[in-house]
Amino acid sequence: MIYVYLSLVSFCLYRNNSIFDQKKVEDPTQLINTYEMTELVGIVSLLYGMLLHSGAPSRSDSSPPEFPQHTMAVALTGLRMLNNMATLDLRMLQKTLGDEGMSLEFRHIASYLMWYCSHHTSEDILHEVIQCVGYFTVLCPDNQVVIQSGQPPTILQQMCSLPFQYFSDPRLTNVLFPTLISSCYNNQSNRQILEQELSCMLLSNFIEEKQLEVQQAKLHPSKKGKIVKRH
């Protein structure tokens, strides 16, 4: 059931189906090309050097030291830039982040930040990391492999081990579940890892709920319009 609704993955993933549109995005300013040629303007290398510089603690330590506020602000801005790039050209982001070397840096960054957020509450950072992992893996088998490799707990295992609220509170499941779905879609290995950590019925129910929401929105477009207008 989880892997039936391919089109739903794009809907519930980031509420922006245009990122899966094969039509080439017009780029008169050559912004997208610049991102690609400069390896995402060096954002990943910057984050890697800033967060995982020489002497940074390993996850075998009891807890990571707390970063200064300005460091976390840079990390948050960098992650948001990566997520915004995905809405401009998803394939470019996936290809660049998935390149050898870059993919290892991205894996280390995402894994470290998830570990960091498990000890120092930083919901904004955690949610941006989860969303970025979703963009990184959605419909991309090579990148799906990256998040189940490396020192355990892997990125996939860390997402499955988030606090209970991420599996019960709709506000938080809307952040986590789409990325779990994109991470495991058509990937038997990742699905088996996920099934060891949690019940796949949670994702199945989530997909069915989102499918119902889509159908209701099509049947009652006027109600949808009123809701948007109030906001």
C-alpha cells in the first residue's frame, strides 16, 4: 500500500508538484547553472567545515557541544537554501549532492545535525534537515542508498528513532512521513530497515489520509479556496 501512490509522494512531499515537472525551468539569469557549476555555491562544503571541523566530537560521545547561535543561524540558512534550490531544479540538486565526495559530506552533515538536535532542541534545523533528505532521495535510487550507509545509526535509522510525537502529532508527521516515504519508495533494502524500526501501517494510513484530502479538494474546490483566503 505504501508504494502504490507514486503521484501522491510528490503531493505530500512538499506540496509543490512542479518540482517533478520534466519541463525545463527557464533560467535567464543562469542562476541554476551557477549553482551546479559551483557545487551549490559551496554551501555543503561550508556546512561541513563549520560543523565537522577537525576536533569535532564523534557520535560515540555522550552529547555534542552546543553551537553558538550564529553558527546555527548559518546552518539553518544553508539548509533553507538547499531546499529552495530543490524547488528550482530538483534533478540538479540530487545530482550535485549525490556526486562522490559531496554525498559523503551531505550524509555526515545530515546525520550530525540529527544527532545534535536530539540533544539540543532546534526544531527548525531538524525539520530543514528532514525536508532536505526528502528532496535528496525522492525518486532517486542512488541517493536512497546514501542514507542507509555509514556509521550506525544511519540517517534512515535516526529518522525512525525520532521522538514519539513525530509519529503521532499531525503537524510533525507532515514533516517526517513524506521523507520516510520518499526514502523507501521502490527500495527493498530501505523498506526492510524501516520495518525493523516502526510499523509501516503508520505510513500506509498517512498515504490514505492524504489521498482522501486530494479527492476532497477536487470535489470541493470552493472550500479549499475559502481556507486559503482566510490565511
